[in-house]
Amino acid sequence: MRSLRRRAIWGGVLWAALSAGLGFFALLVYFDRTSGLRFDAALAALHGQATVALANAEGDADEMSLYLTDPAFQRPYSGLYWQASDGQGTLLASRSLFDATLPDEPAAGQAAAYWEGAGPDGPVRGIAQQVRLEDGAVWDLRVARSLADLDAERRLTRQSLAAAFALVAALSVLGAILLTRQALSPLGHLREDVLHRWDAGERLDPEAYPSEVAPLVADINTLLDRNRKVIDSARRQAADLAHALKTPVAVLRNEVERRVSRRDALAEAREAVARIDAQILRSLARTRAGNAAAAGYRTDLAESAARLSRLFGRMPGAAARSIEVEVAESLTVGMDREDLEEVLGNLLDNAVKWARGKVRLTAGPLGAAVAVRVEDDGPGVPEDRRAEVLRPGARLDTSAPGTGLGLAIASDLVEAYGGTITLGASETLGGLSVTLVLPSRIGVLEAPGE
């Protein structure tokens, strides 16, 4: 399992290390160059002092020493040297050279030029220039300084930079860890909150979380609500099935036991079996719809309505009644085709059963939803008993065949897909009018005009 926390921490650590490394390298190059420039500037200043001293001393080494007062010129092999020669065999030098001399290559020119070579105590860097005095004498004046001083300065700078950037890197890593923990703490809180709210049957509060997490909280609320509905639905189905089967099974058992002595009892047993079968079909339909409602089905309503119309037109007694179908073209609903046709089939079956001669099925768009209406010219259902008709097993007229589960199954399926079903009186035919409002796609059912 991938850890978001570990990935964020490692990402912060790598970024901090990369930033520190690039910063260290950039500053190292900068300070190395600055040290070199400062070294050359100090060397140029010493060369200028030596030039003035040579001009004033007019070739006297002791008098030159009076002008060049840096103690390093007096200490042997101190790393700071000067040397002057007139090309006629006269050589003046600082006491720091002791018994050594500076290299005479490259040759000095009229302009000051930097050079590097071997000195008394190691590599040196210096300036060489020809200096013409007032008496016309031309001297080769060289001033040099040990590169060990420059290397020591650069080494100290690198050590200081390394220590500073090590501290910066450590603070950056610590900051990355703390920031990651702080940034991900809402997710940890969300995990605990989900468990607590699930046990308490409550919803999460999106306002209690950062704006970046709020959409996830809303989705979790939807998921929690759906899971609760699924669980509650499963529990109700189990309870309903157990309660509904108890009486028919008892009747069936009694009738079977009496079959030996009473053959005419089979009709009642047959009805009990039919009710058991209908209850099982209802529970299976509700379970199937509950799972399919999130699958994103799209079904052509006109095609299903036409198929059912042809089916009922071939049933016995079809010539005595007419079924009119008026469905707008290209009208689709967010339901599985089998579930949609079971709903419409139950409604048409109920309408055909009670109609005197005419049944009508119409459908059209209703805002973002689809409205389907099934009407008949039968006796209808009194307003105070319409809610009762939708309850499983309810039968207003027990003289007609059936189990009383057709409308209940239709209601269960419609509600499973997020739709609604209402009963009323048909204004044109005078009988019962059943209106379905179905989502045009899964999860979308808005009021008209929205």
C-alpha cells in the first residue's frame, strides 16, 4: 500500500536536499571567485606600494624596507615576497625570501601582469611589471604571495558554507516533516471522524475541513448515506420477506396436510404459493435495483414501451381494450431495461386488469427528469386509499385475481433508482393515473425548471 504521508515526506526531503545542494554549489562558486578577486586586489595594492617604495629608495633595499612595513616581508618564508632587478646584476629582495629568489618567467612588461609559479614555500601568485625610475633605470619588480593563503581562505569558506547548509538542510527536512504532518492531519481526522459518524449514524461536516478536503467529505457523506440506505434496505427486505412469507407458508402447510382429506383446498394453496413467488420476486427485484442504480444504465423508453404494448396486445381479451402509447422520440431514462420494463409491465398489467376498454401510456421530459404516466378508464382508487395501494400485499378488491404486489414492486424499483411514483385520478379517462418521475441519467433527478 502506498503511503501518501511517506511520499510527501520523501518528496520534501529530496526537494530540501536538492535546494540545499544547488544553493551550496552556487554560493561556493561565488565565494571562490570572490576570494580570488580579493586575493588579486590585495596583491595589486602591495605591488603598488612596492612600486612607490622602489621609486623613492632609488635602488636601496634597506630604504625600500622602510616603505614596505608589512611584517610578513621581514619574516623568512612568510608567504609574502617582493623582488626587484635592474638587469645589470643588481637584485633587491625582501628578507622573507631569505636565500631564495622569485622566478623570472614570464618576463615583465610595461603593464602589470599576473603570473603563477614556484615560490620558496610552495606555489605563489604574483604581479610582474617593468618600472622606469627618474634616472632612466628600468627595474623588473615582482610581488608575490603564497597560494596557500588563498587555499586556506577557500577551505575555511567551504567549511562554513557546509556547516550552514547542513543546518539549513536539517531544518528543511524537519520543516517538510512537520508541514506534511500538518497538511495531512485533516485526512487522519477524517478517517477517525468517518468511523465515529458511521457508528453514530451522523453525517460529516464539510465546513470543519479545509476547502481542498471539503469535496471529498461531501462525497464520503454521499457514500455513507448510500451505504446506510443499502443496509437499511437489506434489513427491511429481510424483515418484509420473513413477515410476508410466514402466513402464506402456514396456509400452504395446512392446505397440504389437509389435501388427503379435502381435495377442493388446492385453490387456496395455489394462491398462497403465488403470493410466496411474488414476494420472492419483489425482494429480488429490490435487491437487483439497489445494486444497479449506481451502474449508470441508460434505456430507450420508447422502445421498451412499444415492446410492452405489443406484448399486452397479444394477451387473451386484448381485442376488448386498446392500449395507446405516446412517448417522445429519443427519450431515455437512467434505469436498467429489465427493471424499467418490470415497472411499466406491472403498471400496465394493473391498468389492463381494471380498465373498461382503454389504457394510455404517455411520457415526456420534465426538466432534467422524465415523466411517465399510465392511465385507465376503470373505477380508479379513492384518494384516501391511494397510499395503501402502494403497500405490499394491499388489495382493495379481493375478487380480482392477483397478489397485491404489482404496484409495490414498481414503487420499490422506482425509489431504488431515485425516482418517485404517485397515484391520482385520470382527467381524460376517469380511472386511475399513475405518474412516475424518473431520472434521465443515474443520480440526476431535479425539479422542473432547475
